[in-house]
Amino acid sequence: MSDSPWVALRQAQEAVNNHRPEDAHRLIEPLIAEGYRKAVRLARAVVTAYVARAMKSLDQHNADAAWRDLLDAESLNTGEAAVASLRQSLSRLGLVKAQAALEAGDPLRTVAVVGRLRDRGVRHPDLAQYEAVAQDWGLAAELADRGEFLRAAALLDKLEPKLPCPPTGFAAFRADVEDRHARFRAAVGKLYDAAEAKQWRDALDAAEEVLTVAPDHREAKAIRGKAWLAAFPNDNASPDDSGRVEIEHVRRDSPTLPYKISNLHPSLSQSQSPPSPAPAALPKRFLLWVDGVGGYLVCLSNRVTFGQATGDGPVDVPLFADVSRLHAELTRDGEGYVFESAKGVLVNGKGSTRSVLAAGDRVTLGSTCQFLFHRPVSVSGTARLELTSGHRLPVAVDGVLLMANEVMLGPGPNVHIVLPDLQAPVIIYRSKDGLGVRVPGSPFRIDDRPCNDRAVLPLPAVVTADAFTFAVEPVTGRL
């Protein structure tokens, strides 16, 4: 600020005259704080300039720029009627965009639009309805992709009466799901018949038909990998759609999980073992799928961010919830786990911007998204987050692990993941080579390589022993 407040006021007036309200705002803000009456009067002119520029942005279909000017105008708190009118106009426009995204059959965009409106202070009652419909619609799409078409259809039946818009996109989506279901029924029958008869080439063709209509169907992926090994014993690696190499493993007596193994040695067979994998840089996150137990998102960084699951979201833990794009962060340091946020956060029901979490703390993000913070192993810095509010991540996981030095799997309760059939804990740990795994007292295999006691754990990989099977795969982009 200039040495003289009068000079600052004159410069601010010139900035207003030249349609630069942000410069005028910067000049008068400290004067208002000090109680200069002329600065308070000039603030009305600054607000008028903000509103005028916002209206011009609206005419040019630039709602984001209009919102920025509105929020700046509101921060001056002059009580101008034009500001309230502008907020109503922008809120109505946002609601129209959310409804239009639903009508067009884009529920993820609806969630993103609703999240931005909430961040901007919009509290219209229709927002909750739009968000609930969009989240259920997204869940139905996820169920269909997994081949759970009956559950998807039941959810769509409940959803249709709640639609706040013409059912144009919804009807098209539902028709597509019904068509995929019919093709799925025919293909999955052929798949199981071919697998039962060990007609592996037919099983491969049928698996591809199933995965065309249900791309996340776990058992079809597993049978496809098994069929490839049986049909082409001298070429055990099968490229998937992304150019990676994929092998699938299936256990008929327990729920199956997708086990993805990249860059497998092309000469691998059951009678051969590949060389030990070379050390590789660890990603920030990986997925851990434990057969018969569930899936976990494992975060390796000391700093983990939380926010809304949007197409270009930068957060480590993306959530389908009424939270902002970057809502909070959790840091592991000498104090333990420190949770920080400038947004709406409650810890055990009390508002907080910074809190050191203790085992059993209940953290609420936004208005409803809630998780429990667990430290089940007192000698380990690793923590587990359990979503208790019904909100989801883009992948169907059962929890989030914040990995310090190790993750312990074994008989409970003093482990991070409970595997009641184990006699001793299995440990995934950090090592100089990246990740390692230790299975005390029992031989095990990584992919198709026999191991004893401990070994380097590449990403991706499948680890099997008599009492367990789990798979790990890196997350290198968004979930």
C-alpha cells in the first residue's frame, strides 16, 4: 500500500474507472480494515464494477469467471442488492447445468457440478437430490460393468421415479444395460460350459464376449487367463487392451479377484522360474486385492489428499461425496497423523481445521462423508481408514491403508487386514528394492516363482500360498 491512504484511494478510484476492480479491491482492503470511511464508500463502486464484469462474462458464457467476480464482490460485504441477484442467477445456471448433465446421461459430470456449487456456497435443496441420483446412477453403471445386471436393474427401478429431469439419457442408459444383459447371459453360459469341458480356445472366445459387455467381470478375467495358459502353454503372456501383459488366476472355492501381472517373462511355465525382478520406483498408491477378504487402496506417501472424484481430480483418495475437489490432507509426521482442512471437517462431531488423529476417531468431510481412523498395530505407523457413511471411491475397495513401513495380514485383531486362517502374520514391507513380502514358516509363490520366507514384491504381482492369495497392482494415474 502507498504511504498515504489518500494516494491509495485515488489509485483505487482510477482502477475502478478503468474496469480493474481487483486492483481497487487490493488497495482499499487494508484501508477498510483500518476504518477509513471513504474506502468503505468506494467499496460499493468496486462491487458494482465486479458485478458489471461478471454480467459481461455471463453474456460470453464464462460462468467460472462470473463466479470469481461474485465471490470477490461478496468478500467486501457491502450488502448491494445486485450481488444477491447475481448469486441467484449463477446458482440457477449451475442447477440447470447439473440437470442437463443428468438428462444427457452423464452422472459423473453432475456430481462434479454439484460439488463446485457447494464449494461456492450454494445451498439449494435440489442439490442433494441431483447428487443422490447421480451417485446411484454411477453405482448402477459400476454393477453392470461387474456383470451384476440384476442388481443394476433393481437400482435403476428405484432410481427412475426420483429423476429430476426428462429421462432421455436415463432411458438410453437403461436400454444399453438391458441389451448388455441379454448378451451377457448368452456369453457367460458358453464361458462356464467351455471352462467345465476344458475347451480353452472356446473359453477364450467366450471370455472376450463376456468382457465386451461386462469389462470388470472378475471371474471372466480369471478364466480368460487360465484358458490362455492352457491353450498356449508356450506363450503364457496375453496382452490386454492397454498393451500390458495380463495373467489371471481363479480359485473356484472362493470369490475371485482380478490379478494383473505386467511384463511377465515370455518363456515362463510351471516348470520354470523367471529371474528376480529388478528394483523399481514405488508409485504413490497401489491396490491390494486379498482373495476372499476384499480390496484396499494403499497410499505410500507421508501426505495423502482427499477430495471429490472428478475426471481430472489430483487427489490421492477420490470420493463420490459432497466434498470439494481438494478438501483435506492427512500427514504422517512426528506427531502421528495430522488432519488438516480449510473446508468443512468434523472430528468426533467437533469442527476442526487441524487435528492430530487418535485411534477410533470419526472424521466427517463435508456434510455426510465419514470414516473411522484405526491404528490396529501399536508398533506400526500404518493406519487404516474405514468408510462408514456409504460413500465410495471410483474402485470398489473396502478401505484405505496409509502404509508407513509395513502392512500386516493375519489373524486379528492386531493386524491391518484380518486373515483368520493364517497361523502367523504375512508382512508387506518397504525395502531398498521397493516392496518386499515375508511369509514366515511357509513356502509361497510370487507369480509363478517359488520363494521362501521373504522376497522382493514387484508391482503388479500375485502372491499365493496354501492359506491365502493376494494380488497387488500399481495405480499410476487416476483411479
